[in-house]
Amino acid sequence: MTSDSLSRRAFLERAGAAGVAPALGAQTRSTGSTKTIDCHAHLYAQSSGVLRDSDSQLVEAADKLGIDQLCCSMLTARRPATADQFRECNRQVAESTKRFPGRILGYAYVNPGYTKDALDDVRRCVEERGFMGVKLYNEYWIDEPVLYPLVELTIELRIPILTHAGHMHYYLADQPRISDGSHIAKVASRYPEATIICGHVGGGGDWEWEIKSLRNAPTVYLDTSGSVIDEGMIEMAVATLGADRVVFGCDMSMTAGVGKIRGARISESDRAKIMGGNMARIMARRQRS
């Protein structure tokens, strides 16, 4: 049975818990010369003893799964983040990028409410530390005016924004300003030059609604990350948005993240775009500036 005809459910059942990592790693590297790039990964504060070697463990897991590069941010334990807190997170990410050059790539996480501090730290992270993008969480909806200066800076620097997102059926008390596809499409309409990645379509909520909400936002990409592996999710994203607008991510659900792409009923050329080709093209915009 070929990977094109193998469903994600059947793939994971066949792989089994004991052998899933080697099997996924071998198939992931079948995309040819294109690097496999996880567009959505996280690091954890090194001050925590049990998490002191978390970046090493992340790279080890990526090795087993055939993931060449991990685009990582570090979030504060609680939000909204203060300026001192997000600066410290980004400093630690910078250390990890030095520890694993070419394997761990950095997103600058900021709270846009601290406008000057956020803009200054993003510029520092990109121009001095070599970060590849900006990570936003849920301090604000992405289409609120407070974010406009940050979006404009990412356009200047030619870097993407990865934004936490989800279309929920219930109120999240700890995420009152979680963006969904409609917020992202609105800011993309205002700033068509911006590159925005809608985070974790498989992170919970109504993924069909989320995919459809981005149909008329051609500059927005959709990342596949999250623990949800529902049948048809990847296929619908490709059919609705086109494979050129879908990027591979795990958001730390790593075997599920790889397995849902390997088991999707899509062409091998589309799979290669999703697994790394599209993200490589996004990051190349900065290199051409």
C-alpha cells in the first residue's frame, strides 16, 4: 500500500507505538532534497530543572522523525507577558539557536501592547540574533490597531508572523482574545504585503470553519500542527487553499504532526511543498532582502 492510499488512522495503527518514530523519520526524508521544516515548535525556560535539557530532547525527537529544522518560540508561563518577560524568553531562544545552529531557528515572541519594547526586541532578534519570524499569542486579536506597527515592521524585515489561532465553540476564559481565521483575513486584507501563518489548524476547535475562513486571504498560510488528526483535515486544507499555502507544523505533537501529513491522500509533490518547500520559500524572503 502506498502512502497516498494509506489513511492517517490506518498509518498510525500500522506503525504502532514502539516503531512509530523510525517509520515516520524514514518516510519524512523521502521528500527529496527539500528540508523538512517544523514551522511551529516551542522551547521551555531553562530555569526549570526538569526542563533544563528540553531543547536537546526536542532535537533528538526531530532526528528520530526526520525533521531537519525546528522554528521555535518560548512563551511566558502566564499571559499577558511583560516586556521583561518576553525579552528573557527571546534571549533564551537565542542561546538555543547558538547551541543547535541550523537546527533550531528562532521566532521572537512579544506582547504588542508594549509597542516600543516589542518593536525594539523584534528588530534586535532578527537583525542581531538571526531570528526568522515573530510569534504572537493571545494578548490581542491580530486585527486590533495596536498590532499595526508590529505588522508593518515584519513587512520591512521580510519575516513571517506565526499567530496562535482557533475557532472555538465555547468561551475560553484564559484566552478571551484568541484570533481565528476571520481576524487573520481582516489584517491580511489591510496588509497584503505581510506574511501571516495561522497556527495549528489541528489544535482544537472547528478546523473546517478555520480553513474556509481563509479561502479569500491568499497571502495567509495555514499550519497543520496540533494533536487533532481528524480524517480529511489535511486533504480539505489542500483542496480549499492549495498546497502552496499549507505548511507543516507539530506544536510539540510530533508523531501526530508528521503522521497526519505522511498519511494524507495528497500527491507527493504537494507533500514536499507542505513538509518544507513552502516554509523554505517564506524564510528565503528575508535572505533576499
